[in-house]
Amino acid sequence: MDAVPVYLIFQPANTAYGIGFNALGLKWNFERRGRFSPYLELGGGVIFTNHAVPTYTNDVNFTPSAAFGTHILGEKYNWSVEGRYLHISSAGLGNLNPGLNTFQVRLGVGRFWKRK
């Protein structure tokens, strides 16, 4: 399970704020090549917003996604770079269901600690 503490969606009628979680997270890590560790990820979850997304639809939506990226392993910090396709849709919970399709470029930083 993956928590998403803040969603921020800019729309012509308003700006929607939301929270969500991804109950499905499947990640395939390919064989490491030096400092690079590529991966493929499939995920899906739900998002709850204060306004309907898209406008005039629903404030509860589902978020299936697919990503391809790589971890860049360092001495102290590890970076990740990925391209992600994300679809936001109510899956027919309301009368309208146009959905939103986005492509995102994500950059992350992390740190691993060794056990003593």
C-alpha cells in the first residue's frame, strides 16, 4: 500500500485538493547495471478530492498507472527518474466519466540506512 498525502489538480473552474492511496503496486526491478537499477511499475488506487475531477463529474476517482524508470544508486543518497502514465476516472460512479490522462516525469531522492 502506498499513501499519497497530497494531490493538487488545476482545472479551469477550480483547483482540487485531494488525498489518496494506491492499494495495488507491482514493481519489477530489472538486473542492475552499475549504478543504474531500471524498473517497470504498475499501480492503481483511489483519490478523494474537495471538488469534482474533472469538473461536474465526481469527487471520488480511481487512478490506474504505469511507469518505467531507474534508480541511480549512490554512496549516501539514491535518486530515481521515471516517466509515468496516470489515468484519473470515476469508473462510471457518476453520470459523466470523461477521465483525465496525464504523462508525468518524476524525480525522487531517498536514502538507505545500514543495520548496525
